[in-house]
Amino acid sequence: MTATATAATARPADTPPPQPPSPKRRGIELALLVGAVLLSVCGYVAVGIARTHSVPSGVAGYGAGLGGLALLAHLAVRFRAPYADPLLLPIAVLLNGLGLVLIFRLDLETPEDQAAPIQLVWSTVGVLLFTTVVVLLRDHRMLQRYAYVCAALALLLMIVPILFPAVNGARIWIRVAGFSIQPGEFAKVLITVFFAACLAANRTALAHTGRVLGRLRLPTGRVLGPIVAVWLISVGVLILERDLGTSLLFFGIFVVLLYVATGRLGWIAVGLLLAGIGAAAVGTLEPHVHSRVEDWLHPFAGIEAGEGPGQLAQSLFAFAAGGMLGTGLGQGHSYLIGFAMKSDFILATCGEELGLAGLFALFVLYALLVAGGFRAALGLGDAFGSLLAVGLAVLPAIQVFVIAGGVMGLIPLTGMAMPFLAQGGSSVVTNWIIIALLLRLSDRARAPRPEQSGAAGDGGASPPSSPGSPSSPGSPGSPSVSVGSGRPGAALGSTGTRPPAAQEPGR
């Protein structure tokens, strides 16, 4: 009798065959990285030819720098996270490379203010931190032990900028001796870790205890109190700093993770209602925000008053001039936006010079990035990892929605950076850290589990697991059920567990 027949005989009839291990696909990742670097270099050359009718002198250094960073990141993933999603890193490299190209293109209009070399330095720092996280973070679950430390550090990072002078109406920067940093960018990752850890620890109580109000079950203060307290403090600090974009980001993360942890759609409705009330109040009472609301409602008021178009009007003109296929890299006029053309309004340059087709491709890249995080969340066997993956994936999704809606005139503009594209060292470093964490989570989700290896080797008998291990059927970290049923605890399971096959009716 063959080994296959022996294994089939030893395995009970109602036990499904072991799943084959996921392929590593590091070769596919490397090929996509080569394509991402080549596309970025081609964009760099296209800008130089369009503006000076010659190949830029720094193209070799740009290509070597970006290619070296991509290779370093790939080697870290190949040896430390071999089962990670092969799309995440190439997408990050392509977005970072495209951002450098757009900033270089706008630098040609402002010779006295060269931002691309500094952005490349910050990208290098980001990739080095990316490599550090991938190499040193062996298990994402260790972050759960430091949930309250993360919350304290996040609050400290948000409070410190209040002590420094305001910049463009917002107190979000620390500037010392010509060096500037935006601590709130790092705080959003720490707050996400804290929210994921607390909601994972209390997901059963959130779904099944508390007072019922209509179709919504309100959790007890003991369960939800610490999370709401930290969130209120962080939002209060951000309102004092006039950084309402980040406060909106924190609120969105909180509501999304609360829904995923409980599976109750009512939290989405409550979140939208509270966001609407808060936006109306702040937009009316805060002068800095009120002026942005007025610009959104009347983008062409400056033209009608004979004062010329404002930033939002120039942004809308840039999108309109781009049409379907764009004017071509280096051939637009989005520099007329003036202030913040390399940061808040960099998407207008992309829309004008790459057109609607380029914008669609850009949004697809962001969508694939978010989908990779959701895919990792579905494959993880512990509630904290699933919530953390969702939270980290939603971070860039909310940022893209808010900034794209602002520069397109769909919602009032808020001070947020387009992930990887916009000028800003703190932003690009934080985004590389997010990608590193997502790759670590993806590697854990796709890696073969011990019970699969045991089943493949001894005919279906899996090794016993300890009660606290992620693979234990009765442990809090056991596999979760799918999202979307709207039942209590549907998003992560009411108790986070599935009954063993031996306890199912009729077996």
C-alpha cells in the first residue's frame, strides 16, 4: 500500500484533507519590484525630457538609490517574512517612486526650494525602519502586551507640538534648528495598536453585555471606558492643535475597529452621526476650519471678487485640464496652486499630467494595498492580529479618501498627506512602518501552521496545542469567522472560537 493510501486510511472520514502550504512567491515580488523601479525611472526621465529636452543628470543616482532601497527591503522580506503577500512591497515602492517623480517635477518650478533630495533621504530612513521592523518583530502578538504603553506614547507625541509655534494655523510640528518632524504621524500607528489590543481583549463583552437601546447594544463603561477616554483625549488634543484631519482619522479607525470587533452595523451609523455633528460644530466655531468650509462651498469666490483663483479653484482647473490621458509628465501647470502644491495638493499634479486614467491606476494601487491588509486579517488566527491588520489597512484608505475628496472639492480640505506621494518625511517614514507591519501580519497569515505540517506527515493527526496557543480551538486567538452577517460578534466571532469537529451534531 502506498504512503498516500496509508494516510487516507489513518485519517477519519469526516476530517478534510490538509491544505497545501501557500507558495512563497518571492520571485514574483522581485520581478514586480524591478518593474516598479523601472516605471519610476522612466517617469523621472520623462519629466526631464519634457522640461529641458534632455535626460536629467541625476537619473542614475535616482535609479540606483530607489533600486538599492527596493533590494534591501526585498532581502529583509525574503529571509524574515517569506510567506508575505508579494504585492504589498512593490506597490509601496512604486508609490514612493512616483511621489519622488512628482516632487522632482514641481522642484523644477521652484529652484530655490528643492524637496526631492530631502524626500529621498526620508525614504531611505523609512526603508531602514521597515527593515528593522521586519527583522526584529518575530511575532506581532508581542505588541498586544504594550497596548497602554503605546497609548501613553501616542498621547505624548500629540501633546508635545502644542508647546511649539503654530505653522500655517496648526500646531502639529516640532521645529528645532531647521529640522522639523510631525509626531502625529507616528502616533496614529500607536493608537491603532492600542485600539486593536483593547477591542480584541473585550470583544465578547462588547458584543453581548451592556444596555440595549433599540437595535444597538451599548457596552458597559468598564469595557469601553478606557478606549473612549483615550480617544476623547487624543481628539481633544488634536482640536487644540487644529489638526482636524488626524482627529478625523482617529475617529474613523475607532469606529471601523469597533464594528469589526462586534459585527454590529449600528456602530457605523452612530459613527457617521457623531462625525457629522462634530464636523458641523467645529466648522462653525473654529475660524481656521470655517474658512476651509467657505472655500469648499464657494471655490470660485476669489475669481468673482476679482482677486484671482484660490488654491481649490486652481486644483479643480488642473483636474479639468488633465482630461482622460493627461498632459504628460512635466507639461502641466499645477504649480500655479502655489503653497502646498508638493504636499496637500500633489494629487492635482497627478490628475493634470496623468489624467483620469492615471488617477484610476493610482487609486487601484491604493485599493490593492488595503485589500492586502484585509486578506491578512481574514487569514490570521488571533483577534488582535485581525483587528490590527484591518486598522493598519484602513489608515491609508481614510487618508486617500479625505485628501482626494478635499482637492477634488467633494469635501472640505483637511491637512493630511497622500500616502507615499506627498512631501513630508514623517509621513513617508510612518507609511513604511505600516507596510512592514502588514507584511509581518501577512506572513503569519499565509505561513503553514504546525497542525497542517503534522497532518501532512502522519495521516491527519495534528500535534496537541497548548490552551493559550493561537491554534488551540478553545483559546482566545482561534480563527475568526467572516465579516458581514450583522450578528453580534459576527466580525470576529462572538467568542472568537469555532467548535471542534468532534462536538458538532451528528459526529
